[in-house]
Amino acid sequence: MVEASSLLWVLFVNAFLSSTLLPGGSEIALGALILEGRHSPLSLIATATAGNAMGGMTTYLLGYLLASGYSSERIAKPRHQRVLRWLQRWGSPALLLSWLPVVGDPLCFVAGWLRIPAGISALFIVLGKLARYLVVAILVQA
């Protein structure tokens, strides 16, 4: 039998990896753990949000570090160009959508690339990812 605290770490790591280019399925893990009932839904939501937000900020940091010596025109992929224009238009509030599949990782990366301030970026990343996990928890418990 897996210890209860170990399950929180598994959820954290799963959520972290889900926020990178690796597939994860953190919503499924969160839902399963909520249904299992060994932890309060709020502690599970907080754990998943922390892991996923840290993954998003890791992607942000990669963009920040890789931007040294490169202009924003060097972002070649059309998907990244769309994200670049989006962030230039909407600014850091666009990071509320960092939880979206396919778009979320480039949003975080390009935010770092553009040197959008880390604090405000983290705030919007956390809020977006928290909202997603709250919806998952509500749907699972309905």
C-alpha cells in the first residue's frame, strides 16, 4: 500500500511533468485521488497546482535563458509566432491560458523569451492552472 504522503508527491511530479512537453494526465490523477478520498480535495488541488505552475515557470525560465543573444524574430515555428503576437497584444494576462494543451507550453516559453516580469507571469500561470484544477475537482465530485 502506498503511503498517503507518497501519493501527494506522485501527483506533484505528474502535474509538473504535465506542464512540460511530456505527456502527463494530471487531471486524471487528480480526479482519481479525489475519488479515493484519502486527502482533502483542497490539498490535492494545491499540490497539482503547485507542480503544474512550477513546470510552467520552468518552461518560462527556459525561454528567458534561451532568449539571450536572440531576437523575438528567431522564434521560427508558426505556432510560436502566433503565441508571440498574442502575448505582445494581451501581455501577461494571456498566461491565464497556460493550462491549455498545445498552446500552454509555448505561452510560458515565449513569456520568458519576451522577459515578461517573472512575478506577474507566475501569478497568471498559477491562477490559470488553479482554475483548471478547481473545475476538474468540481466535475469529479458532482
